[in-house]
Amino acid sequence: MRRELGMAVAVAVICAFLWYSNHHFFGQYNVLDLLRTIGMLGILAIGSSLVIITGGIDLSVGAIVCLTGVLIAKLSSPSTGGLHYPIWVGISVALLVALLIGLFQGLLITRLGLQPFIVTLGGLMWIRGIAEVIINGRTISFGSSPFNNLANYGLLSIGHEAIFSYPFLGFIAAVLLGGYLLHMTVFGRYLFAIGGNRDAAYYSGLPVKRVELGAYIISALTAGISGIFYASFIQDAGPTVGHGYELYAIAAAVIGGVSLRGGEGTIVGVIIGTSMMEVINNGITMFQWHYHNSKGHLRTFHLGTHWQDFITGAVILLAVIFDQLTHFLNRRKRLKAQAAKAA
Amino acid sequence: MRGITKRYPGVVALSDVSLDVRRGEVLAVMGENGAGKSTLMKILSGAVMPDAGVIEVDGKPVVLNSITDATALGIALVHQELMLAGNLDIAANIFLGAEESRFGMLDKAAMHRDSGKWLDRVGLRISTRTLAGTLTAGQMQMVEIAKALSHNARILILDEPTSSLSHSESEKLFDIIGELKAQGVSIIYISHRMEEVQRLADSVSVLRDGKNVGHMVRAEATKEKIVSMMVGRELNNWYPPRRSFKGNTIALKVENLQVVGTRSPVSFDLWQGEILGFAGLVGAGRTELVETIFGITPPIAGHVELGDKRFTPTSPRVAIKRGIYLAPEDRKRNGLVLGMSVTKNISLPDIGNYLPRWMLRSGTELRVAQRQIDQLKIKTPTPRQLVGMLSGGTQQKVVLGKWLAMKPKVLILDEPTRGVDVGAKAEIYRQIRELADAGISIIFVSSEMEEILGMADRVVIMRDRKIAGIYPRDQVSQEIIAARMIGE
């Protein structure tokens, strides 16, 4: 829990700094927008975390986000290129496809004994490939479909803005469900045991393959759900949607204390890690600095969005470096305390 | 070594320990697990720095900041867990980190030539091009020693060198130790095995709780004396008193079970409440047989009958459902999740059966674990302690605990006392006997003949993956077992 606490403090400090630079950071519009993006990435990160806790990895979730959006657009969009089916048809088919992809990849990994990395790396490509083929490499707009409301509406509105947007509500549901699965069920315990020591889990009679399969299915399903929200949020479906999201999800999990070695992680950590990722992302556009130029005119400095990759990467590295350093320091302090006590 | 002191969080690993080794002497260092032997050896080999004390080599004080420093002074440690790179050949392993080169390129010819010389010196007659991964444990040990000698080792530390060696491999090792001794190499020999120490050592130092408790020359070093020093009390009876066992019902019938990689099927019966000892050399197929019964690798043919029900053990799940449990040979790798707590390890195989199924009850879990902790006297500060932080004997008890919480019918114990200190051993023996008295049938696999004779009601001797004989306890002796194991 210590690591989670440290990261939470770091997120709070960054928020305070951003608010200091730009008071709009805590403005109603920005906060609600931030919560929505945290929700969409968070759903993805929770699914990825389950897989990482078993000691595996799922690189295909970004592609599933893309394919889900494309399927819904193709089947249910009222505009050019869409097939005009009711929206629930598109959503159901998209979720079913996500589930089948999870099942397929999970079976390859558990029954055929293939490496999760290579199976889902293949997935990252062929799944997006199918999406591109379906839409011929073009972009389909959702036009005036009510589907657009999904990501932008919600419960308890102030003016035009919902306090609890549907993506954020979805995230809360995913957190509750994920927290329950991970920390209160036998399934969750098995995930940790398998990630901690797969052989010992097998020798203890755990249904190792079934549990792992479950993790990959859940990961693909959360990607599907997240994909629905993303599609509704950007109001169209194109071949580049969700590009690299698998890595954001993994980064969010790792920043939140989920160990890539497996067997470690908490749902609270995933929430904090996701918040960190999205606050940074949002901060790059919100950050500003007023200064007087040589002629004495008031100017404002902004970071462009082209800074995003650099800053995000730096933050991920800083997070793990800082974590390791505190780890070293704590150990040193403990040793010293022991020595003092013994002497 | 003079007045060596080392503190770790929570413990003083060594306090004011001194040790003398003369040139060409074999010094045995004995002590229970956790007595400080390993720490002392790590300090001597430069892997760990002491908090206080001095080390003198040839009468001159030295500072060992790193393993490199120690190597330069001719001190080499051969670890208990062998550390060779399996994907490299013998020559590459011997010269690992000290490769010979010409014009910046590896001089493989020279390395093969020179490593061949070192192999000769340890009496290993195989090609230096053999991949280390294909060697037997005994051969690896020899390569490790050859590697140490190639660094001009004058002080050789052997940490439990025979723990994974067969009888004949151990014999060979003893011969080589004799030769090295004659060549003036000093040897520090760490072992739990009394017979070896009595046979090899010129003198014996005993550690207990990080302190020197005794030093004696071979003539004085009787088994009783050493053991009483190690545990600090007279231990005249390691094993529970003999019992006369007469089986009434067959608990487990193994019929024509053919293990993967063997030609001949195996059959035997296990009576209810019996302790059936499995003796044999390393590689005789004992672990493979019991792992097949437990379903780790399903058999090619044959089946197992438990009670009246016949089944083929296709996975551990199948075996566990019937009540057959295995405490594996390598408990760290196969028996425990080291990063999980004692409680979670104990509940692991059974937690799927706790009610209600959809909600973990930490209260129930803790109660079950606490019962095992009390019953088995598992020495853990709290039930939430991570298993990886516990000593070998305590870990073994956690493995036992997780199965005993589930009411076993047949309990397979594969080398249950390997790496377990003397005090904990006696405790584990007593508990095994209690389980058998309570009607649990036990398959007891061990490489220590004495242990088999001390515990088993009947003895199965395995050789070349076949059963070479089954004897009631009172018709068998060390000599008979040894003879059958090697095939007379």
C-alpha cells in the first residue's frame, strides 16, 4: 500500500502544480473531461492488470479498441459506409467479437503453450488489420447517431455537463468488479498465485490454464467496453484509433505498482496509475506560463501536444526510478536501525 | 577469521566468530540452518562485508570488498545450488569472466586445452565441449571445482557439496578432496551429513546462533557430541520409537504404472497408515514415479487404485480430488509461492472449497492456517509473514500444513528433510509418524538411508527406474539397501 500512497501524493502534487499554472485545470469542464478520460483508460488498465498479475502480457487491447469502434460504426452508423442496424446490434456484435478474440488468444497461450507476448503482438497487428479491411482504410463517422451521447452524457447534469459521465460510471463499475474479483474471490487469489509461482500453483492443483484463459478473456472484454466509449467519444471510427493504448494501459498498471514479474498489484494502484497517466496527458495542454517578453508585452507559454510522448515517457521512468530509490533507502534505513538496536 | 560480526535486520547473523584453517586441512563447519554458516562463507568469499572482525590469509590481514578480491587471494566458494550456464560448454563455463583471448578474439583452442587440464585434475573424463546443461549434478560439481582451481584457489569452500550427488558421485568427490588436500589446498567443508564429516574432516567447528560453540579434531568429533553442540541439547533419539506395523486394508494400489521415459511398468501396494520408504540413488526414478502418481506427468499406461476406485492420474487436480497429495522435492520451485504469506500458502489448494465460494473469508482462512501453525509448530512471527523469509525447515512445515489442512488419504513426501536443520528434522519425523498413526498412508522418498530405516515400515528400493525390491523394515539393513541400490 506504501507505493500506492507515494504515487497518490505525486499525482496530487502534479495536480496542485497544474492548478497553480492554470486555474482552469480545476475548472468544471476540465475536471469532468479528465474524469472521463481516466475512466476510458482505466477500464482498459484494469483488464490488462489481471493479465499482468498472472505474469502474462496483453499487447492486443489497443487494436481491440479500434476494432470495436469500427464494428459498431460499420454496423450501426447512419452515415455513409454504415449499414444502419440499430445501435444495440453493433454494440453486441463488437463485444462478442472482443470476447471471442480473448478466448482465441487465451487458448493459444494456455493450450498451445505459446508466449503471451508473441500471441498478443500478433493480435496487435491482425486485429487492427481486420478493422482496416472492414472500413477500407477510411474513417466512418457516427453522424447524428445517438451513440455519440454515450461518452458525453451521464447522470446528474450541471448545465450541459454530466457530473458522472457514462465512461466514468463504467470505470467505477469496473473498479468495483475488478476489486471484487482480484481481492475477494478465489479467482483473484489464483491470479496472484499463478503470477507468484506458476509451478507451485500447478502442484497445488489449481486450474492454472482455466484461470489464465479467464484473465485474457476479461482483458479483451474490457478493451471492447473501453473501445465503445472511445468510439462514442471521438464520434467516428478510423484505422488509427487506440494506437498504442495497450502500452498506456500497461504503463498505468506499472506506475500503480502492478509488477511485470507477476503476482503483485492492487486495484487502488491501477486507479492511481491511470490518474497519473491522464493527468500528465491533460496537463500538457493545460500547462501555461505567463511572462513578459523583451518588449514588456505579456506573453503565455504553452507546451504543444508534440511534447506528449516525451513527457509521458519521462514520467514513467521517473516513477519507477523513484520507487526503486525509496526501496533502497528504506532498506538502508532498516539496516541502520537494526544495527543501532543491536549495538 | 577473527571476531567476525555481521548484523542483518532483526538478527545478529554472526557475533564474534573465529575460524582457523591450516594449509592442506579439511575443516568441517557444522551447524543448524540459520546458525550462520552461509553468512560466514559469504564473508570469506567476499560476497558480503562483515560489520566487525578481521580476515587473515597467510598471516596477513586482508580486506575483501568483493568476490574479485577473494578470488585474487585464492579463495573460492562452490555454491550448494550449482551456478553454471547450461547453454555454454564446459570450457566456456570454466573461463567465464576470465576468458582467454588472442587479438581481441576468444581463444577457444587455448581454453579447451587449459580447461581439459583442470578437468583432469578433478578426475572428470569428458569432453570440454559438452554443454553444462547436459551434465549430471555430480559432473557439474566437478566442473565448479575445476573452475575454482583454475583461479588458483588455495582455500576452497564447499557448501553442502553432496546434497544433490549420488553415492558414487560423492565417493568420487571425496577422492578428489583427498587429492587436493595432498596438494596443499585448504578446504572448508559445510555439510549436514555426519558420516561425511567424520570421514573427511581433520577438524570440526560448530556454530550455533551465530556463535562459535566448539572446535575439535577428528578423534574427538563423535556424532553425539557434534549434534548436542549444534542443537544445544542431547539428541539421543532423532526418530520416533520403532513400531510394529501390520496393515489391514490397502489404501493405494499402483498397478502397471508406466512412467514417461521408462520401459517397464511399476506396481506396488500401500497399506493404510503405513510409511512406505523409497530408497534409491539420485536418478533411480523415485521422483519421476511419485510425480506420475500425483499426475504431474501423466503415465503412458497403467492406473492407480485408491480405496476401490480406479483412476489414471492425468493432472495434480485429479489426484488431489481423490486425496493424494505431494510435498515436492524442490519446495521453493514447486511447493510454495514465496511472495505470499504463510496463510495464503496453506489455504492455496483448498481455498476453492471454502464456503461461500464467491466471497473469500479471511477469517476462515486465518483460522485454518492458525490451526496448522499451532499443530506443526510452524515458527513464523505472524501468519501474514511472507514464506520466502522463513528458514528451510519452516517452509517445509508450511508445505505439510497446506496438505494436512485438507485431510489427506495418501501423502507423498519427496525428500521432506532436504535442507532442513537437525532440530526441525526430528520434529518433522515425529509429525510424519503421528500422521501415519492417525491412519494416513505415507510414501516417504529419501536419499538418506538412515532416514528411511528410521522411519519406514517397509522399504522400496529403486534402481534404473525399476523397483529392485520391497522389504519389511525388520528384514533390511543399510548394507542390503546399498547393495540393491547399486545393483548387486
